[in-house]
Amino acid sequence: MIFPEGLGSEDEFSKFAIEIRKRHPNTFLLANMTEFGKTPYIHFDKFTQFGYNCVIYPVTTLRIAMKAVEDLLDDLTKNGTVEKSLPK
């Protein structure tokens, strides 16, 4: 699997995939989507069109998880228990 780092446009992702596929048609391609990076927001369907096999969102998933942790800790601080944060 190849993970091209820091591509800055849909065109760059597409061209990279085309060039790799010419030389190594069976190579898996991974796209890394992270906010605050060089890569703009690209819909994951586009990566399928470009020939990528996998798209990861590591920072996004971490940020979402940490927001849930923050909400839990706020609830614990406010109520002294996690009871209201747990599913019923």
C-alpha cells in the first residue's frame, strides 16, 4: 500500500494514482484526510473514482472522540457522577 503524503488537490491525487497504476497496477493506494493539512476537503467518493482503496480520517476521528471525552468530563464536574452521560 502506498500513502502519498501532502498532496494538495484532487488533480494531484488523480495524477498520482494514474502514474502508480501504470507501473504497479495492483498496488493499493491510501489517502489520508486530515483537517489543517495541505489537502483540501475531498469527498471520499472522489477517491474511489481516482482509484484509491482506502481513505483514513485519523485526526478527525480523534478530535470527535476527544469532544465526547470532554463532554463526559464536563458532566462529571457538573453533576459529580457520570450517570447522565451513560446510555439508558
